[in-house]
Amino acid sequence: MARIERVDWLMVDLAPKVPRSDAIQSFVSQETPIVRIIDSDGAVGTGYSYTIGTGGPSVMALIERTLAPLLLGREAEDLEALWRDVLFVTHATTVGAITAIAMAAIDTALWDLRCRRAGLPLHRLAGGAQASLPLYTTEGGWLHLEQAALVDDALAARAAGFAGAKIKVGRPLRQDVVRIGAVRAAVGDAFEIFTDANQAFHVDEAIRRARAYQELDIGWLEEPLPADDIDGHARLAAMTTIPVAVGESIYSPAHFREYLQRRACSVVQVDVGRIGGITPWLKVAHMAECFNVAVCPHFLMELHIALCAAVPNARWIEYIPQLDAITTQGMRIEAGRAYPSEAPGLGIAWDWAAIDRLAIGAGQVTLGSSGGKR
């Protein structure tokens, strides 16, 4: 057991590998807050989270001024107590994205520290339920892409062993149907096609579109409505056989509980970077298991593979490369399946030379000092 003596923080801003657009926005950059927590034995844990282009400086200010100082002198193994204390000290700004993203960077660093001290990979320390998971790709399904590009990418994914692909929807209804139909005709019935509306529709339009998409045998309709419209999701779920998927824009375990209790979704896409870290991610995953609902998390494949391997009800990993520019080794993929790392910790091989070169707003706070930027 060792107490926290130092917390470092910085941010890097990573450009997307390909243009990414959906029905409501473009993914212009990936602001990536990174936190390192050092204990009195010299053990180091590294955590991170992300934005899609806005809010990063606000996240870093919250870490610097409020969260990092709170950790000093605390027992690093008390993850649940630390998460609760961080939640309480930010109670005036929760539930919300900025707070959850900041909490995620802290909590994932604490879990990395715990795993490294134990000499275990995250997927084993957190549960050890699965050896690998199938991948589906989103990188070739963005809304701005033309139909031929969607088909080509899905065929390439199938040839690489992937079992599915996701297509963004939100063009005029007939265009969406034609685009999805072209991919279905090309890849056949054994390949999964998922769709994602990114909260673009009102309830009436979502019901109409679900009826039109249904004949194309899609695996799920993701974020059909604004995330705070639980009643609308419940109405939609009751009127279609298409699984309704939600989660990337939900920032509280209690919000997931309401969805599950009201049968307003049948796929949970809890995102570790948006729910506030690994501690609440595991709560949501196990809660979904109690409802016999699958977990198919949004984004962050490099971290989610370990978490999905830890729980029995995880079904898919979303393939969107995120960290290649700041890691020395990518996620292990064989025949379209993702495998968690066996190295102690989160399983991410950070490239610290690249991180230092790209660092924005770095700082640290040390036990017995006032800390600050450097």
C-alpha cells in the first residue's frame, strides 16, 4: 500500500486519421488529457480521456485546480473512495461532460497504477471473462462518404476478418436506405451492418426510419434520439424489432439505470471516457448484465478491449484507431478479433517522446508543494 505523492497532467491534440462526419457534427480533433499518478513507492499509473475538439482546456483546468490536489496523500488503492470523493467535490458540475472527462483521466490512471502494482493486466484484474472480442469498423462509414466508398470499405473489412461495419445515417430517408442496401447486397447476410444517427431525429422520424431500415436486417440503430429523451427511446424500442443502442452521450450510471428499467434500449454503449472512468464503467456493464443486455462500447478501442474482456456481456469492439501517434504498439488484432494486452496496466504502450513533443499545458502537483504549470 502506498500513498499518492505526485500528479502530472498534460494534453495532446490529435488529428483524426480520416475525415469523420455524422448527422450533426464533424470530428475535427481529439483533445486527449493525460494524467500520471506517482505513489510513494515510485509506481506510476497513466490515464487519459478525450474530447472531439472542444472543451479540452476546461477539462485540464478542472484537473489542475480541483482534482489533482485532492489526490495528494491519499491511498491509491482506495479507488472507490477516491472516485466518490472526486464526484462529491464536483457535484455542482455533474452530471456533465467536462467533469466526467476529467474524472475519467484520473480514474483510469488510478486503475493503471493498481494493475501495475499487482503485476496484472486490466482485463484480468477487473474480471477476466473473455479472451478476445470481434471487431466492427466505423472508419469507412462516415456520412460524407459516397455509396461506392461505403461498399468498398465494408468489403475490405470483411476480407480482413471483421464481422461488421457501421454506417452513419441522417441523409434523406431514401438515400439512407439505398446506401445501406448497397452495402448489404455487397457483403451478404452473414456480415453485420450497424447504423448510427448521432441523436439527429425526433421520435416520429426515428419510428418512420426504423420501419424503413428494418427490412435491411441491421444490427442496431444507435443514438436515434437526443440522449436525454428516455421516453422517446422507450416508445421507439416498443415499436421496432431493431435493437436500439445508446450510451456514448450518457454521463451517469443512474441514467443508464433509467434506460434499462424502462426497456428503452437493448444495447449499452457505455464509454469509459464519458462515464467518468473505469470504476463507473464496470458498474454500468454489470448492471446491464443483470438486465441481460449486451455491452458494445463507443470508441476508445485501445482501452475498451481490456474492459470488454473483463466482463461476460461485452459483444463488440468498435474499430476507430485513436492513439497510433502517441503509442509504440497498437492493439493486437488477429482475423478480425481484438485481444487484450497481457502487460500489467491498461495495456497501452505510451510513446513518451511523442507525447512530450505534442504536450499542451503540462503541469504537476506534489505532496507538500503548491504545484502548478511547468
